[in-house]
Amino acid sequence: MLISLINELNLIDYINRGGTIVYILIGLNIIGFSIMLWKFLIIMIAKLRKEAIAQKIVNQLENNDRKYEEKTIQNALNKYLNGLESGLNTVKIIASISPLLGLLGTVVGVLNSFDAISKSGLGDPAIFSTGISVALITTVAGLIVSIPHYIGYNYLVGFIDNIEHKIEERVISKL
């Protein structure tokens, strides 16, 4: 029984039945997870080096002979943090458009079902079920891509906010 269930749930068959939209979602998934993994590694390194980063910002401020105003400190900190945040907008966009691509696949699948019904009639349920299958597969694929990207984006932004506060505290304490 279990073996027959595994054979019926062949992932490649589902991907092929989902069509072009599922392939696009897989590509977006690979891009998004690559960015999230890269950013996670960079953020972990930044978290370990926050003392050195704070000292670097202090040195930049002292070398420029600027007053240690909060705005100046924040500008120096933002310059550093922009590097940590780069690429995360792509992850956010992937999280946002994946369900829309799934919905597009749903609409295309249902449209194909109604086209098949209008040409052949309701005599054969398999004609209708093929389009509905495409609709459901693309919807699921869109959600499978979207949910982890949304969670990953928020998790990484939270890490960056935490690092920002820690570095800001250390910079202010050194000045």
C-alpha cells in the first residue's frame, strides 16, 4: 500500500503537470534560498564581529572630525547595514509574488478545464479534472515557495535589527 502511494506521489510528475508556472516557481525558490543562505552566513559573521564593526565606525567618525551627533552615528551605521540588507528585497519580492504566480496557474488551469468542457461536453470527467489538477498544483507550489521565503525574510530582518541595536549601543558607549 505504501509503495503504491509513493509511486502515485511522484514529485517530477506533479512538477511536469504544473507546467511552466511551476518551473518559474522552482527557479524563484532556488534564487531566494541561495540569497537567504548567503545573507544568513554574512549576518552570523557580522554578529560575531559587532565589536570590531563598532570600533570601525568610531574610527571613521574620529577621522572625519565630526561631532558625535546621533544623526552622524546613525548615518555611519546605516552605511554598514545597507550592505547587510542588500538582496533581502529580492527575497521579499519572491515571497510576495509566489502566491500570485500560483493564483495565475489556478486561473489558467480552470480556464483550460472550461475550454475542454466547451469543446467536448461533460461526458468525460477526466477532461475537467486535468485542468483542475493543474490549478491545484500551481496553487500549492506558489504557497510552498512563498511561506518559507516570508519567514526567512522576517527572520533575517530581525537579526539585522538586533545587530543594529547592539552596534549602536557599543558605538555610543565608546564615544
